[in-house]
Amino acid sequence: MQQETFTHEWLDSGQIARIRRGFSAVATDADRFTADFYERLFELEPTLRQLFPADLSDQRDKLKHMLAVLVADLDRPVALAPALAKLGDRHRSYGVVKADFIVVGQALIDTLGSHLEEQFSPADRSAWAALYARVTSIMMKGTMRSAAAA
């Protein structure tokens, strides 16, 4: 993916700082955060449970790792693009559709809010929502590219 993808609005330095602060706070108990994320996801959309193995341990580890990589490279979006496009391609192969991305985003925002409580301001919520919108845009381009190639 070329740099032009990001010339249009990635995240500003204030949003990046807000996201990093929030991530730092939830990373202190990342196991609980990811467990709560999946619990919320399946509350919002129980049919998504069938896309996951019975034991979510590996899945929670993958989520922790992906969030850590994402947050570490927030100021280098071009470095993130290839991995996010591949992640989108993998998700397409699992049967994930556009509507699923919306539910996952809601579960992420809800879980951040429940963990960060009063530390999760409207500006923090907006920063995370902006990040999620950019990430899913890149991931969905990956799903569309691989679908067109199939």
C-alpha cells in the first residue's frame, strides 16, 4: 500500500496521544480487557461466536498483540498498511462481512469505556473511533482486493 492512502487524514498527534494513554491503561490488565471485549462482542452479536474457537485464549492473545503493534506504530501508518490489508484478507476468509466490523468497533469502544470509566472522555472516544474507522477501511480494502482476485 502506498503512502497516498494516508495523506488524507490518518490521526493527529492529539488523537495518537489519547489512544496511547488509553491503551497504556488497559494494557495493565490486558487479559481482562480482551476477555471483556469478546464477552461484549458476543452480547452485541451472538451469531459471531460461531466464527471463533471454543477456547478464546489464542484469539485474545492475537488481539492483545495486534492492539500493541497498532498503538506502537500509530505515527507510522504506512508501516501498518500491509499488515492491516493482510488481516482484512484473513478475516474475509473467515466469513467476516462489513456489518461485523461495525459490531466489533462498538464492542471495542464499549469495552474501552467500561475499563477506562471517567478517563474515557468524549475526545478519547472520538480518537479511538477515528482509529477504528481508518483501520477497518484499510482492512476492508484488503478484503475487497482478495475477493476481486478470487
